[in-house]
Amino acid sequence: MARSVVPLANLIEQFERLPGIGHKSAQKLAFYILSMTDTEAKKFADTIMMAHEKIHRCKTCCDLTDGEYCNICLDGQRDRSVICVVENSKDVIAIERTHEYTGLYHVLQGAISPMNGIGPDEITVKELLSRLSDDKIEEIIMATNPTVEGEATAMYISRLIKPMGIKVSRLAYGVPVGADLEYADEITLSRAIEGRQIL
């Protein structure tokens, strides 16, 4: 049926492009959208467009924000001597849930992955290095995911930072290898932060 109704087929196809959404889930979402009133559908579409237009990277840490700087960078109570380097904004949310870490963040917006054509210039390594000219920075915590790409990224960045005399540590391996930080529970992440090691 969807093949004969072109707008429905197009809607299903767009949902299938989302990560983790298969054909059946895409169909379910498409039919749900079609069951909305015109007002609800317009509000849904407007919310997506507003998020897309208003959300951008923080000028300091590259996390997502709707202002010039994110709330964490603006918080005067944060420990400005430590920067936790993560792959994406979902990792910031996961670590913040632990209530253990009180320093700043830097969001790489990905990890080095030559197989996927992602090198250091495709992530925010330069922006991180430019932040390290501040004498207040004493430690960098590498909190990239414990994957091949995450490990390669952590090692690459640590090699660039070590000559600057800044301590570089890595999250302890309470986080299972091959897992993403966003799926780790608070206790596991707390232990990983507490048990970080010098690289």
C-alpha cells in the first residue's frame, strides 16, 4: 500500500534513515504522524525545524547549545582545571548523570576512523588544543568510548597534549569494551571516573 501512496512511502523512507529504525518501526512512526491532527503535525514539524535552526556548537567546548556558550561552560562553579574529552553530546549527558564530575568538557563530535574517512581534521581536535593555551588546565580526562576508534582517538590526542606538560588520564575500564558511554549506568560511570588512569 505504501508503495502506491508516494507521500507515505517517502515518509517511511525518511524514518528508515534514522539510526536504529527498521522498516516496521518506520511504518509505525509514519502512520502515527498521519494520525495526528493538522495542528499536532505542524507543531511536530516546527519543533524539528526550530531545533535544527537554533541548536549549534558551544564556542568553547563544542557541545550542543542554543546560546553562544553552553550552560556548563557558563557555570562559574565548575572546576576549570580539568577538561573531560568525549565523543558526542550524549556522553556529556551520561557523565553528568553521575553527579561525580564537576569539571569542564570538550566534545569531539566523533572519533578518528580512517576506515570511515574520519581523520583528526573532521573532529574538534584543533579546538581542544587551542583551549590548552590557558595555564589553568591541569588535567585532560580522555573519556572516548572503549572501541578501536575511541582508543585510537584517545592515544592520538594524548600524544599531542603530553609535551605541553598537562596530565592526561583515561577513564578506568568499568565501562565494557565495545560499549557506548550513553548506555552505561551511573554506578559504572562513577567508578570509571574515579578509577581513571594516567596515559
